[in-house]
Amino acid sequence: MQRGALLDAARSLLSEGGTEALTFPALAERTGLARSSVYEYFRSRAAVVEELCAVDFPVWAAEVEAAMERADSPEAKIEAYVRRQLALVGDRRHRAVVAISAGELDAGAREKIRAAHGGLIAMVVEALGDLGHEQPRLTAVLLQGVVDAAVRRIELGAEDPARVTEAAVAMALRGARP
């Protein structure tokens, strides 16, 4: 239960203030634990982040996959892939994953996150192949780049999230054509 409470507190801290807000004193304060007790559960801030990714990323990916499964055409699957990811931007789990700085993680943790991200990209490869893309894996990686850029725009608050989402969906389905 304590580990779960610490992860929940970490999600809140990351969502509210980014990686700078995720400190062991802040975790201790949010959970009512002594700072030394936090170290019993996690050896470092990077270990907290790694576990958050291990726990939260599969849930987030399952939501994207479920949205795609409800779609009835390759185009609709691609649209669901983009829309669901962008709809999750405000979710604490997603905000926590986005707030993570890969530079703080060791090579093993970065590789786990990269593999999880690769699993997300793999979800859309078949739909892209069904549309006739000659290199559906490469196209999926590039499509995820569009999604990642849209996530950053939404996170910045520079534009209306609905407009960003519509532009990202249009880019995914029609490329750069207006």
C-alpha cells in the first residue's frame, strides 16, 4: 500500500510541477512517511520514474489499443491511435510519463521505456500496411513523431488542444495536404 501511495504522490508531483517537483522530501510529505522511509521503497528519483513507467505506460497503451480495436477501417484505426493519445495528455498518468527526463535515467531504464514506446508504435503498423504504405514501420515511427509534437504543443498550452488534435489527425491521414 505504501508503494502505491508513493507512486500516486509521484504522479501528482510530476503532473503539478514536472521532474523538479519530484523529490524525496515532497514524496514523504505527500504520503506522511519519513524521508528515510521513502528510500526503503526506491533507491533514487530515477527508480520512482522507472516504476511509474512500468506501471502506467501499459495502462495508457491499453487505452490506445482499445480505441483502435473499436475502429472499423485502417483510417479509423489511425485516427483513433492519434486521438486517444492526445486525449490522454491531461491524464495524470500521461503527464507523469511525459514529465520524465530521459537524462535522469540509467541506460536500463531508458531501454525499458524505449521498448514500451516501441510497443505503442507497433500497434499502428498493421493499419498503415493495410493502407498500402510500403514501409509501415517507418511510417509508424514518423506518425508517432507527429503525435509527440502535438503532445508538446498541448502541454505548452500555446494552442487549443482540439485544434492541435484536428491538425495532428489531418497530418496523419492526409500528410501535409490542406
